[in-house]
Amino acid sequence: MTTPGIRISDDVRSALDEGRPVLALESTIFTHGLPRPRNIQVALEAEEGLRAAGVVPATIGVVHGQPVVGLSVAEIEELSNDDAVVKVSLRDLAVAGAKGLNGGTTVAATAYLAAKAGIQVFSTGGLGGVHRGAEATFDESADLGTLATLPLVVVSAGVKSILDIPLTLERLETLNIAVVGYRTTDYPGFYISDSGYDIEYSVDSPEEIASVVAHRDALGIASTVLVANPVPTDKQLDPAVHDAVLAEALAALEADGVSGHDITPFLLDYIQRATSGTSLDVNVEVYNGNVALGGEIAKALTA
């Protein structure tokens, strides 16, 4: 497969050509989401676990302006250690290319590049969504609109609880993005297994997800199937602690007058400090669980 403008690694290209399972992974988790050196450790362990399970990992990022599907270990290390690395959404890919920047790709950019390369499944941690107060600010992640146009399966632990979850679910419905819970109809809230909001459908196995995909494709529907995979209850952030810390974080946000693209990093940093790093441990649990499930779905789709 030749994809102009995108470099696809030899092992990913070979796996796709041969019909073997491939799972796309984002790079913002190790460029912006986790501290050093844990970021590199988590990224490489995720890849190693997939290979051990018979799945080819395709970690996606931007290296000196070049979108890469299937970063090498050296490239992962370079992006992880680059103080100037930028966060690249879909709208930023062309600018990053023109300026020769190193970039960690968001859900939107990763999903787009994965689909262009012919990859069917993508695992992330938490999806972007509609921000609190969006009825006044129109602050909504590009993730949602992008996934509405791509026939992927995306595995996430819901959306981060700092967002407006009911409004996000409404937008997903409006955008015709199918949402299914993995063995649950409780919609997860990233750090917690149950956000307090329900979804209509659950699926019980990777094979059932593959069946949903087959029916979607037969109907010519071009939007993503979003699999909501909750963190295990014994690994989640204590819900009472979560609620208290989130309330404190939102109050601090308003008091400090933080707005725009600074909101999410401010809130996540506040939660990390207020929980003495426990939220980071949950973040890693969430990611590892989604990577493992994504690998199984990739195998079911190529069976």
C-alpha cells in the first residue's frame, strides 16, 4: 500500500498486505500524557504486549514533519524526550509538516492517519468530547467530528470526567457514532468505571464487535464504532475521592481564569497533584486495558 504523505513502517505495511492484525496507538500519551521516563516505558511495554499476543503495533506520530504509522523504538524515544514536541490534531498535520515539527498525535490525527493507512482498530485512553460550558464557548474536541467520518473501531475508557459527559453522549448520537459498552451499559468516565450515565447497548466479546463492524460496512456506514471499555473497579480512582478532587479542580479553574486549550492540562495536572499521582496509575491501567482489548478486536476482524 502506498499512501502519499505518510510513511508506513515495513512491519506494519507487511502485516496489512498479508491480512494480519494491526492495532493503531496514539503518541500523545507519551509526548504529553505521562512524565519521563514512565512515558517511554508505557509506550514500549504496550507494543511488546501486542507482539506477544500476535498483533502488530502501529504507534503513530509526526517525526520532523513526517506523519509516521509504525514509529520505531528510536523515534518513540526521540518524541518522548523532545521538550519542543507539539500536540498535533488533524488540523495541525499540514502545518507540522511544513515546519518540520516533532508531534504527538491526538485521537483525531491518529485516527485519520490510521484509516489512511488501512488500519481498522485504534486504542486510546480517554476520548475527547464536549467541554463543560460548551453551550457558551462551543468548546468541543475535534475527536468527535473526525470519528464521524472514519470507519474505524476505537477503544476508549469513555471520555475524561473533566468533560461534560451527557452533552458528549448527545453529540455522539447526533454524529451517528455507534457507542457500545464492553460487557456493560454503564458509560465509563476514564478514571472511574461508571460515570453515572448509561448507554443503550453492550457487547460481550471481540467477535461480537467484529459482527457489528461487518454489518456497518455492509450498510455503507462510514462512522466509527466506539467501544467503551471501563477500567476494572478494583483499579479505578476511588469514586468519592474522584468527585471531591474534580469539584476542587473545577473551582480552581474558575478562580484562576483558565480558558481555551489550557483547560484540560490544568485540570489533569490538578487531579494528578491532588491524588499524589494515583490518577496517573489509573491512566496507565486504562491504557493497558484498552490496548489489550484493541488487540483482541484486531484479531477478531482478521480471523
